[in-house]
Amino acid sequence: MSTTGVRATARLAARADGRGGTALPVLESHGPLALRRTRGSGDEARVMLVGAMSGPLGGDRLAVEAEVGEGARLHLGSAAATIALPGQGKDEARYDVRVRVAAGGELRWLPEQLISARGSDLRVSTALDLASGARLVFREEQVLGRAGEEPGRLSSRLTVRLDGRALLDQEVSCGPGAPGGWDGPAVLGGYRALGQLVVIRPEFAERAPAPRVLGESAALTPLAGPAVLVSALAPDALLLRRVLDEALAGLYG
């Protein structure tokens, strides 16, 4: 493996502060990954992930690690879309997300889109580990190419575990060099924006939402636990966000 590229890991931890709010005892930025606390609401702490440099570029190894303690509430967003770009070499870039949420903790992970630019090669890995009684809203949006541009290679794996038991483990690969059929009717069907929501709420154990189709290219699927998955396709990022926002509003209605 080439040693070129940036290595950076941003870390944050949220803890109940004992006064009805959420403290952030760990808020460590590194390299192009800058974490900034913003104004929260109620007992929720809010953090914005700000990209201090372009990328990820080929050869970069970037990671975000987050931990939410019992009784803490954390909302994590990003200031702008992340754009995967080609680097000077031919090495792939990696972007790893590792999250742990304790019982009674709540995380809302709602970043902006990830855009796969032409010539880029990015592998994304997201692992979400929750204890029983934790709450989660996780949104992932990926756009294949900028306006009028062919996409780069994008591989993404998402795993979700509850009390050590797998709720979801899926992987998708798109763009040049991906397995054949990724753009065919059985996968993307010509769309260029794909996204998903994972929502975990303890009350779903008693009354889970029923599986259903959401519009022309989205569906809600209950998982084997107090969780649901919303998967969506759209021709562009704007329409994708609209579909996911409507699905999320319906789950909390």
C-alpha cells in the first residue's frame, strides 16, 4: 500500500452533564476533519463536521469516531457536501465511520451528501454499534458525479449492530470497475443519487412501522429489531433529500 495521502481521525464523545444537558468531553479535530460545536436545543448537543481541505483524495485515510454515553443526545451534521476527488496516484481513498451509542443515548447523524467525482476511487465503511435502549437516526446520501459528469468508483459498506447482534450489513459498489449491472434495472436503474435512513427507536419493538413503498423509487423495510431501513433512489440530490425527509417525518409523526 502506498504511503501517500493524508491520515486523519476526528474523535468526539457526548456525555450527560447531570444538569439536563449534554457535554462534549472529547472533541478532537485532525487534519482536514474539523469538528465545531454549534448551538443546540434542549438537552441535545450539536456538532458540525467542517472539511478544512478538499477531498478525500486518492490515497487519503480519513476516519470519524463518535461515542454517545447513557442519557446523552448528540446531533452531528456537516457544513457542506463531501466530494471524493482523484489523487496524484492511483491508490483508493478510505473514509471510515465508527459509532457507539450506550443505552439511553441518542444520536442523529445527518451529514450532507457524498459526491463521487470523475476519476475518484473511494471506499466508505460505516459501523454503528448500539446498546439496547439506544436511539438512532442515521442518514447516508451518495451522488454519482457532479452535474453532467460521469462518477468515480464508490464502494460503501454499512453495518448496524444492536447489543452485538447484526441488524443490517450491506455493501454497494458503483462506477467504473464495479461489478457489472450496478447501473442496471436491478440496482440503480439509471438514477445517480442513492440514499438510506436507519432509524432505531425502542418503541418499535412493540409497534414497528409496516413495510411499504414510498413513491416511485423508495421503500421502508422493518429490520429484525426495533429498527427500520428506508432505501431511496432519485435522479439528483435535491429530490433524494426530499424523499428521505418525508420518510423521516412520517416515522416521527
